[in-house]
Amino acid sequence: MKVLNLQCPQGHGFEGWFGSEQDYQDQHGRGLVTCPVCGAGEVAKLPSAPRLNLSTSRNGTVPAELPAAPAAAGAAQKQAAPETVVPAGPDAAALHAAWWKLARQAMRSAEDVGDRFAEEARRIHHGESAERGIRGKASLEEARALLEEGIGVLPLPAALGETLQ
């Protein structure tokens, strides 16, 4: 598995997981690699450190001996927009784990409305349906239309839904 740090022209930083460098090149060439925040198809690779799977200690904390990001990655982070700067080291691993835990909890507590997401979000927004947390699928155009109507949406990685299975 190859994990790449990616960034769109608007400065949104995100990770992409690929089977190999060739998989990334193929998907990028076909326009399948897009920013999960704004949908931009112009995505650049940033320098990144190798991802190491290190187990946690018995008390559930991340080991203190995690390697820091290399100097090249630090330089790229300084040039990136402030919202894309990610801390390196044990705090980053703990923050990453906490984010995934919170995201999974939110996914489990939200009702899956599938392809009816945009329709149901509007119904809730207009008081036509009970207010509750929902999740589902929406096209980029539907998500933009919801945001323009003042209805908050948050795109989440598809892999998050797969972890709930």
C-alpha cells in the first residue's frame, strides 16, 4: 500500500491510498484522483515520509520512538496553506487515531439514507423531516447545491464506511 500526501490548487491537503505508484499514475491520468473537499482534479503530490505500522504500547499510547518527518516534508508543510499543516511525530499519530475514532462514531450514529442524501438533508433543513444525523451519497454537484442553500455537509472518505462493515 502506498500512502501519498496530496494537495489541490486551493491548498486542501489530503492523503491518497494506492496499491502502487503505477496505480496512482493510472488513476491520476484518468482524472479519478480529486480533492475530497472541493472536487478539484488538479492534484499534486507532496513529499512524504514512509508510513510505518507501529503497534501501540500496553497502555494504548503511541510509542515515543516514532520517527519525525524528514526535512523535505517539513519544508513542504511550511509552504502549504495553514489548514494543511499536519504535526509530525507521536502527537500526529494520536491525533490521526482520535479523528478516525470520532469519525467512525459519527458514522455509526448517523442514519444511512443512501442515494437520497441530498433530498433528505433538504427535508430536515426545511423542517419536513425529523432532525437527526444522516449519512449517504451525493454527487459533487448535489453537495455544492446543498452548501449554496446553507445546508452543511461534510465529505468523508469512502474507506470510512467500509470500516463499519
